[in-house]
Amino acid sequence: MTTTLANRRRPTRAGGPEEGRPARRNGSSSSRPGFVWALPATIFFGLFALVPLIAVAVLSFTTWRGLGDPKFVGLKNWESLFQDPVMLQSLWLSLLFIVLGIVTQTPLSILLGVWAAGTQKNRAILSAIYFVPLLLSSAAISVLWRALLDPNFGIPGQMSWLFGDGNVLGTQTGAIAVLIFVGMWQFTPFHTLIYQGAAKQIPPVLYQAASIDGAGTVRQFFSITLPQLKNSIITSVILMVVGGLTTFETVLILTNGGPGTSTTITAFHMYQEAFRRFDFGAGSAIALVLVIISTAISFAVVRVSGYDKMRSSLEGL
Amino acid sequence: MKTRPNYLAGIGAFIWLAIVAVPLYVMLSATFQTRAEFGDNGPLSLPTSFTLQNYVDAITSGFGRYFFNTVIVTVGVVGLVLLLVPPLSYAIVRSQSRAASVIFRVFLLGLAIPAQAVIVPVFYLINTVGLYDNLLGVILPTAAFALPICTIILSGTMRDITPELYEAMAMDGATPARSFLRLVLPLSKGGLSTIAVFSALQAWNGFLFPLILTQSESTRVVTLGLFNFQTQFGINIPGLLAAVTLSMVPVLLAYLFARRALVQGLMGAGGK
């Protein structure tokens, strides 16, 4: 998320207010706030987010079981981390979750977003309903779906032609499918919102020109809408990667990492190591892996797509 | 925009509407049925009777207390955000010091820090200062993690105030504090309500911090209550769904009355 916003705003905004307005440098500076105004929030944020980020790196080289003080143990946590089969499996599962999440949510949310960016009246009401899942807590959504999918009292019992014996969460494939579907149910509205906002900003003149040239709706979609949405697709994919890596509540409540360890993705494994086995050193190492991977992927997507060099998709218009 | 209606997308949109709406309908209809009736008829059938007993059960099984706790956490988080973010955004938008632009970048980077990544040190910190199992211990980190996005939203609003207005204030000899109170705050009302609604939503729906940082029933928040209810009484589906419905009511009310602010906040979260 950071990279997107940072890169999007840097050219115009993050450079600070002084850029581009040199004329006002002298004279009025006494009426401008000093950086002291920013200090309370910065200190507060530093205390709960930045210092812990450094602390988690330090803790990953210690052993701490919740009592007393952490003891330095060198690379021990890291060595056992890379020999832990559940950890290695969890990385593959996280990758699978991210890929499946992107593949299922992106096309759907682009279509819905472009559709919702239109102007007809019923769209406003429909999109109001679409956004409801976005407002609900992951906990409420997971509890709801767990109840709906209950083998005895839920929907599978009534639709055995689709669900077989009804114990959807009892197999690895079923459990993964449910988690992907619930993720889709919960987050498609959010990504739809991103695409809706972006689609609204595509200049109508592009479509008018295309119509004159004889391009149909489908052609217009692929030749105008999709290229114009490139920035949003990148933003949305990065958010899905980071979101997918840190999915936690859904797994805890819907599958508890199971059956067995078959849906134990990395974020959930971290929770188990730290707060169920009280091995905070090992938990910290996994947490650091999460941070490194999510930052690296975000940077990679930005690099590969050339997003950082692109100021506006409207250049040349 | 497009002049021709797009039937294909329209059909897709209606299918998705069903996927979103049917589970919500099943949830609501289940909460008005007795357990026996729900068990006999199954979730997809139309209700034949009406009872409010499930809601009574949910409230008496502790959700009254959980709601109270969640309200405290939400008010605390919104209060802290409204106290900390406006001066910060003001400095980011108007300060000429290098430090302010560095700080803005720090907050942009802060967006990428997932709560999971720092939960162990935060647990250590909260334990050390003696706030474990205390609602204040939930409020502080929840507010801290709401800061980056709220700062980006609010500084966006504050940038829209034209420089001429600041200059006029400066001409009158206004100090930064006076400009802040008389000019910036009144003209940022839209952004302020967006960050208030948005941070309230995050606090209301928060799960990880309460899960790790509280323990006893007296500090339990609604989301944890749902999780707990499910592990203990998972078989009582109508009761469980009544609790889920109750947890959603305040958010849906907020959505009805502050839809603009919410959607703007969420769009801000998406970068555009």
C-alpha cells in the first residue's frame, strides 16, 4: 500500500510544500506551523509501529516464552524456521492464497467497478448493497460463513448435489475453496470501489473517438478501459498481496489452520508459534519474514510494471 | 460515459448481487426463527414463524457487556485519532521544514506495516507497561495503526485549502495556532468526519489487538465475543447469527447516515 501511495504522490506532493512555491519562502514563514505540530502523532506512531518493527527483528534472535526477559540465542530461531515443514508449507499456501485471490477477485472487480462507474439510477442502489460486506468485521463474516456452511444445519445440507456429504471444511480442497470464496465475498467490493473510482475518471472523449472509429463495447473495454485502469490494477494487486499475506481472522475462525495444517498460512503459523506455543522468538522470525516478503513483492510489482516511472496514464492527451 | 447499456456486465452485476445478498438474507431470516424450526427447515427456506428470542439470548449471554467495551474502544480510538491527526496533517501540508516531509514519508511507509508483523513487540510493550487485559491497551495500538491512512486522507483535504486563504490569515498577523483553529479545522470538516468514521470502523471491527491483548470476559469486545460464542455454542446457529447481526447494526446505521464519508475513506485507503 505504501509503495503505491508513495509513488503516486511523490512527484506532486510528498516533496513537501516548499517545492514549486519559492516565492512564499520568506515573509510568511512565521505563520506556518513548525514540525513540532507533527511530533505528538509521530512519537505515538513510532512507539507502537516503528519501534516494534525494529524490536521484532531483535526478538527474532532471542528466545522468550512470555515470562522474564528475552535471551539472545543467535541464529537458532532462523535455523529451525527453515527446517520447519509447517513453515515451508505455509509459505506455499500463502502464495496459493494470494494467486487464487488475485485470479478470482481482479476480473470480477474490474467488471463490477466499470459497470458501477456508469450513470444509470439503479446502479447507485445496487452498489450500495455491494459495499455491505466491506463494512463488516472479518470476525463477523467468518462466523457467518462458518454457520452458513455448517455440515448439519447449513446450506450444504440442503444442496447436496453441489456439496456432497456437506462437510465442506473437512477437506483441504474444500477448506481452501471456502477461504478463497469468503475472501472474494469480503474484498471484491473494496477492489470494485478502486476500479469504480478510476473508471469514472477515464475521459469520455476516448470512448467517443473509439465509437466514431467503429469500435464495439468489447473492443472499447480492452483497448481503452483496461489500459486506462493499469495504475488501479497495480494498486489493487499490491493490496491483495499484502492482504493475502496477512489474512488471519478468516483462517482462525473458519478452519483454525486445518484440517491438520492444510490451511496454516504464514500469518496464522506466526500466531500459533507466538501465542499458542508461547515461542515469541520463533513468532518474531516469522513476522519478519512476512514484512520482508510483503515489502519485496510490492517493490517488485512496482518495478516490473514500470509504475514508478509513470506519472499519469493520461499523458499525451 | 458509455451511451450503450452494457448487458453482459449488468447480468454479472445482478449475479454478484445475489451472492452478496443471499447470505445476508439467510442470516437475518435465521435469527427470527427458533432453533428447532431452523434445524427442520434448513437455512434457505422461508421462515414460518417469528421470534425475537435469539436476540434476547445473544444480549443476555454477554453481548451487552461486549458492546459496551467495543463502544469504549471505538470512542477512545476516534478521540485519539482526532487529537493527533489534524495537527500532523497541518504540519505536513503547511510546514516548510524538511522534517515535516520526512515525517510524511514515514507515515506513507507505515501503511505497509501489517499489525501481525509487530504484534509480538506490541504484546511485550503493553505487558511491560501493565496495560494487558485493559481496554486502554487495545485503544492505543488500534489508534496508532489507524494513523497513516487517516493522515493521508486528512492531508489530502487540507491541501485543497487555497494558499490565498492562508496568506489572508497571515496578513492579519495570525499565528499558526490561530490559522489552524480558525481556518484549517472549519474548512476540513469533510476530511475530519471521514477519518472519524473510518477509524471508528477499524476500531469497531478490530480483532487481532483485542485477541492478543485482552483475556477476561470483562474486557471482551464484540468481535472476540462472536469468536468465543462460536467456539462455545456453535450449534446454536440462530443465536450465533443474532449476535453477528447485532454486531453489524451500528456499522450499517453509520453506512446509512455517513455513506459519503465511509466510501471516501475507503477510496482513500485504495489510493484513489
